[in-house]
Amino acid sequence: MLTKIVEEALNEQIEVECQSSYSYLAMASWCEVKGMEGAARFFYKQSDEERLHMLRLFKYINDSGGHALTPAPDKVQLHFKDIMEVVDCFLEGEVKVSQGINKLVYIATQEKDYTTLNFLQWYVEEQHEEETLARSIQDKIKLIGLEANGLYLIDKEMGSLSGTANAETI
């Protein structure tokens, strides 16, 4: 059974995951409108992943005797200067998610909630991968540049990172 402190912290993380999902959805829309279909697919996938991370937390809370609360997302940024600003915001979002996960790990440790601590290890690893991915995209944009050929290459690269997107997200 979850302590009240752990349950509240997990519900706070649900809000962070939800906010990230909405932010990445806005990024996908911006990319799509700008003709960057590959980047749009990438961010639609990222949005879906954050939603799934949120649902995973939901299920864990409810299965552990708590009550998962449905979040109400804040407004998200809708307009960006260029793809570099989008990717910068993506990295900022992932860092924020990581900070929330780290806070949860700390709280679970303090509460001696080893079941939750074990559950969170997947998120710790996932966040390391996501931050590394965002930094890698930033580095590629810096290397390639934002001129026409560079935009084409970065869009193609980001599209390849999206793997096989669901038909509903395209």
C-alpha cells in the first residue's frame, strides 16, 4: 500500500507526463504545418510515449491501493522560431520529466517503499535514453545547420527515429 506522500508524488508525476505529452503534440503539429513530416512523426510518437508513461503510473497507483488523479494540462507553447527551438524545448521537457522521476526515487527511498523504487527504475533508464536522444538531435542540428539541405536532412533523420508510427498519429 502506498503512503500518502508517495501517492501524491506519483500523481504529481502523472501531471508532468501529461504536460509533456501535450507539449510534444504541439511540437508535432508545428512541424507538420512547416512541412517537416519526419519531425512531426517523431513528436507524435514522443507524445504517445509520454501518454503511455502517464498511464503506466495511473495503473501502478491504482493497483497499489492509491487513487490516480486525472490531470488538467496547462497551456503549451504552440509557436516556435525553428526546429532548433523545438528540439531545445523537447530537451527541456525531458529534463523536467527526469527531475520528477529523480524526486520520486528520493521520496520512495525516504519512505522505504522498495516496491515503488523498483517500479521507478524503468523510468530512470527511460529518461536517460530520452535525454541522450534529445541531445543527439541538438548536436546533429548544430552540425548540419538550418539551411534548406540541413532542414531536409534533420527532418529525414528525425523521421527515421520515429520507427513505425501508429496510423492514428499520422
